[in-house]
Amino acid sequence: MKTGLLSMIFCASLNNLKDSLKKLKDIVDWFDKQEEVDVEMGLEKVKEGAGIIKESKKQLK
């Protein structure tokens, strides 16, 4: 029973990390597509990315 629960938790964490990596890739792609980056929008994207990284680090501990 414990093994099944641990496996489910691991899979959920792995899926969350995959989702986080996808979101980070989307942010990078957004910057790549911009000819001129709107400073405020760029700052929001950076803050979003920093939050995603922070949460991902917590999951990996």
C-alpha cells in the first residue's frame, strides 16, 4: 500500500515538474518571439518564471 502511494506522489510531482518546465519554455519562447520587449510585460514574465523555479526547487527537495 505504501509503495503505491509513494508511486502516485512521485508521478504527481513528476507531472508538476513537467508542467513547470513547459511553462518556463513558453516564457523563453515568448521572449524569443519579441522584436521589442515591453518592459512591464517582460518583468511580469520574469517574475512568473522566478516563481515557477522557486516552486520547482521545493518539489525537488
